Amino acid sequence: MYTPANVLENDNFKLYWNGSIITDKTIPSNRPDVTFMNEKSKNTFLIDIAVPNTHNLAKTITDKQNKYQELANEICAMWKQNAVQVIPIVLSSTEVIPKSLSQSLKRINLHPNTYTQMQKSVILGTCSIVRNFLNYK
């Protein structure tokens, strides 16, 4: 299984995943799934991924936005960014796709059809969880 480094970077971009962001001020929600920084444009994206039940999609999107807004404000000041955006990537395990997903993908410059591969991963992961549960002894 491929496990990428916690920090990937080149001259223009930095990508952090699976790590807390240290800030001057204590912020309880300081661990988004992915932090992507464009060093040339000084724009940062805090990307958080969730797979809730279908009836919780809208609430989860709002919760993700609110959860990381304080961190976004702190990063903007600390790292001297032009903008820091919170990007919730929310899919359902039952193939329900919220309208906001295409907007989120567009904001991070991903092809609109990227959601099909994401949905496939969600469904395979869900099947794996169910299979493991049914085989539990």
C-alpha cells in the first residue's frame, strides 16, 4: 500500500496531510485532512473529507466550513496568505452527491468528473467495512 509523505513540496506548492497545523493561538480544530498552499499566489486550501449518512450531507458541509474557519483566519495572518479557503469534500456512501461537491472540486482546480473516482473509493470502502463486519467472529 502506498503511503505518501506527510509533506510534499516543490518550488511553487506545499501539500500537508495527516498532521496538525501549529498556530500561535490555540485552535481546537487544527487538523484538516489536506492543507494545500500555492506559494506563488499565496492561496491556501484547507480540505476536509467526510462520508456521512445521506440525511446528514448538508449539516456536514456546514459543520466543516464552520469548524475550520478560525484556523483559516489564523493561517491567513500567520503565513501572510492572500486567501485561505475551507473546502469540504463530502460524499455519501449511497451515491448521493451534494450539489456543493462540484463547486468544491472546481475551487481546487480538479476536473468535475473527479467525483466518480471518489465515489468509487467510498463505495469500495463501505463494502469492505460491511464485509469485515459480517465476517467478524
